[in-house]
Amino acid sequence: MQGVERRILAPLRDRTFFSFTELNRVLHEKLEEYNARPFQKLEGCRRSLFEEVDRPALRPLPATRYEFAQWRQATVHVDYHVEVDKHRYSVPYRLVKEKVDVRSTQSVVEVFFKGKRVAAHPRSFQKGRFTTVKEHMPKSHREYADWTPERIIRWGRKCGEHVAQLLEQLIAERPHPYQGFRACLGILRLGKHYGNQRLDAACRRALAIKSLGYKSIESILRQGLDQKPLPEQPSQSPAVQHANVRGADYYNHSN
């Protein structure tokens, strides 16, 4: 370091540079001169010693650039996914409730179980979304692999807006969207028997009483409750009567 200060930096201390390009060019020239300067007590110079000793030992650079990775431990959720920055990635369903190691970079998320990689996904930064591999699903879920919540809700909207709204809430309540698909299809089938207009009315009542399950809607239709007025909402409690409370009438009078 002392040699660099004396042979490279010191000669440039009084010189003014107007760009980094110019500075780097001059530093490179001075460095080449310094490396070619003969040793005082040894044969050769720094450049010749590098060519003789260091260069033969060098290895090629990696084919891909180094990418910083973060490691964390996670427990596989009952929906056979692990979460990284609020995005969920699937792993083989047999690992539900197992502890796994997760390696994440800017481009990839890898999951390891007992040192063996069991899943790898392109990194996604969409919060609240899922990245799912069909082969990771249990057999009962694979039949819905090509379906999406949007597709189910779109079918529901053909029956009525209340049907679509109920299906959307039903899917959102499940730990994983696929777990709500079967119930949604059962509700949609009720429209074939009772008609879409009655189904929409039944879903409207179910939303009002906050009972969204298939059995609840089927019961509403079977008993004809969809054709009756909705239950009245509880009225607001009367205003507090107190000498210190002015009331609405106070603001209806000018000063």
C-alpha cells in the first residue's frame, strides 16, 4: 500500500481531473508503470511474478454472476405453500406442517427439506398471490389446477351479482382458493334446479345473514326464504339525551 501511495497517488496530488474517465485512464497508466518497475532485491517485477505464479492458478469466472441470497426457515402451511415476502410458493403437499429451509434471491425461490431441494420457483413480488406447481397438489386438487378464482366468479356473475359476491367471499375465506372451488360449484349447480334469479336472491339473503355455506343457501331455496323480504337490520340506538348534548336541531338555527 505504501508503494502505491508513493508511486501512483503522490505524483498525481497536484493534478486536476475533470472526469472519472480521465482519472481512471491515468491511474491505469501509473499502475502499469508500477507493476513493470523492477524489484530492488529480486529478479523481475510485479507483472512478471503475477504471470509466473498467480495467473496459472486462476480459474475462469462463473458462467453466471453472483446473486445475493437470503435463507430462512419456514413451516409448510396446510395449503402446502410457504410464504416469502407475502407471496406464497407451493411445495409437495406431503410436507404440510414440516419445517423447511427457504433460499430466496431476486430471481428464484428454492425450498429445501433435510438438505434436499424439493421446490424451485421464479421469484414473484406480487403480494397476496400464489405460485403453484400442479405436481405439488394432492390428487383431489389437481382437477381444479387449470381453474382460477376469477374464472369461478365470472361464472357466478352470469347467475347474478349477489352470486358473484358470495363466491368471491367464500373463496377468500379459505386458506387456499382451491379449497373453495368445490363449494362454489355446488352453489352454482343450485341455479340449474331453482333458476338463476332465485339463486341470486338466496345469495343476497345469505350475504345479509352472513351464512355463506352451501347448506345455508340450499336451505334458503328449499324453504322459499329467497322469495321473502330480507330480515330488517337493527335500528340505530336513540340519541343520548343529556344537557351537554346539543343535538341536530341546534345546527338548524342561525346565530
